[in-house]
Amino acid sequence: MIEELIRPEIRSFIPYDANQQPYKIKLDANESPFNMPLKARQKLSEFILNNPGLNLYPDTDSVKLRKALSEHWKVDYRNIIVGTGSDQLIQILANVFVGPGDRVLYPAPSFGMYADSCIIAGGTPVKYILQPENRFEYSKQTILEAYDKEKPKLVYICNPNNPTGNLMPRGDVLEVAGYCKNAVVIVDEAYAEFCDDTVIPDTAEYENLIVLKTFSKAFGLAGIRCGYSIAGSGLTNAVNLARAPYNISSLSQHAALLVLEEKAEIAQNISYLVNEREWLSKELTKIQGIDVYNSYANFILVRVDNCREVYKKLCEKGIFLRIFGASPLLENCLRVSVGTRQQNTVLLDELNTICYNK
């Protein structure tokens, strides 16, 4: 009886299943291998010990955090909205702009929440394909043609794209924003710190442009669930219409504030992972049966001969990567989160053993 009450378009959804088994090395979720900076952890401990006021609701507008982010990005704090990860902001955008019959244009392969949030809001998701034969590179022309045909309310660009790692040039992103005047152009920059590329300064000029950011990747705070958006005042005010009150806990707000104070250590961690990404990519190309895609993020997509067998053997060794069984575009592909040199070396040793001793 319960299933009959579920909306038909939701019935086929499969709840997200994070791999929570015991592991030796976890490189499947694009998390940072670096913990919260020690100084920030010490200050967070002091905050908790000195009466954090957890019996009271948090600041519903996250004002201190937004002002710190405004200083970090040199934008007006009133043009920032904080959410429970960028996932919540993606759903809010759908709730504000998408209704029955409305279309949302999104890249494929890419982050599944773009399509799911659209369906939950009652809209129709429409893919624009990143072609495997073109190494999943973005095509500006493909997006513009799809916009003319579909007349979407929202246009997503994941930049760098997850899980392929490729980057759309800033000029192309802005050309899309300028052309798609009757749509909100959402640029998801969850991984942009790893390529030092952003269109945040351009939100002042393009009223339909919104940028999504997160503390989960470069800042190493996946556990606190904190993301934010930056846009012009009109778009920010519109998105804020559907933001739930008290949506970010006091602890999450304070933890994010403390990590923003540790810019030098965060920059050092980012530099380490970028260098490690390049080294790991080079080493992966040396292994028989592995095709490595260029990446601008903190992960690397690879296409592997006998992918499922390789994945299974790695899991047996306690090494978790991300496999994409449901996507034809990503057939035989694994996504490798960049870890520490020690973690990456263990992965390479196991891959060499598996691929050369089948």
C-alpha cells in the first residue's frame, strides 16, 4: 500500500549507498586525506568546553560565517547563502525555480543530485552528453544548442566535473551564462580549489549566474556538511525564499569559521594533493590495461580492462575506489580519490599485482 502512495517518478529512486564496510584505504568519496587543522581542532574543543550554547538554536542566517566567506572571496556577504552541503542548495534551487513541466539541463556523466533534485521538484531533467570519445570534454556549442531546444529553467555546469575531472574554460562558462539569459546558470565549483579557477567575481555582472562551493573537499570538512552559494542580490534573494530556518548547526558554522582562519595549512594541503594527482596520474598510465583521464580535481577517472574483477580484488584488500555500474557512459570506469603518497603507493602496488598477475 505504501508504495502506491509514492509519486511514480520517485519510485525508481535508489537511496544513496555509501560504502561503510571496514577499509584499509578509502579513496572512493573524494574526501581529503587531511584532518581538520590541529589549531582549529584545539579551538573547536575550547568552544565546546566554554559553553557553546547548544541548547539554543543556531544563527539561522550564519552571519559570522558569511562575513568570513565574503572576506575570503571579496564579495558582499549578503550575496552568500550557507547550506547543509551544496546538496541542500541544489535542492533549494530546484524547489524555487522548477515545477511540473519545467526542464533542467545538466551534464552527463556528472553528479546525480542535479537530475534527482529536478525530479523531486516535479520537473524534467535533460542531459547534455559529455562524449567519452572526446575524453568527456565540455562542448559549449552542445550546451547552447540544448538550451535553444529545451528552454530549461536551470543549466548546470560542474566545473571541474565529477567524476570525469575535466574543466570548462572560464570564457566558455561566461558565454553560456550570457547566452542562456532566461535560465539560471549554476556552476558547481566543489573542486575548483584544485585548479585555482572560479567565476565567482563574474556573479556581479551576470545576474543569472550562481556558484556553489563546499567545505567538504579542499577544506577537508566533509563531516560537518557545510556548503554555500554566491550570486548577485536578486538571485540570492530568490534562493533564500526556500531555505529552511536554522539549517546549519552551531558546531558546523564554528568549525567552518575556524578552518577559514588556517589558510596557509589549507593552501599547503591543496598544493600537496595537486602535485600528488599529477604523480599518481603518471604512475597509473604505466599500468597495463588502464586508461587515465586528465583531471583538474582531487580525483582521477580511469578506464580499466576487467574493471569489475579489478574492483572486487581491490575491495578484498580493503582498498575502496568508486565504480560506476549504472552509467553506460562510464562503463569499465573507476574513480580514484587522490590520497597521501603512502596511500597512493599501496594502491599502485595492488593494481600492478592485479593487472600483471591475472
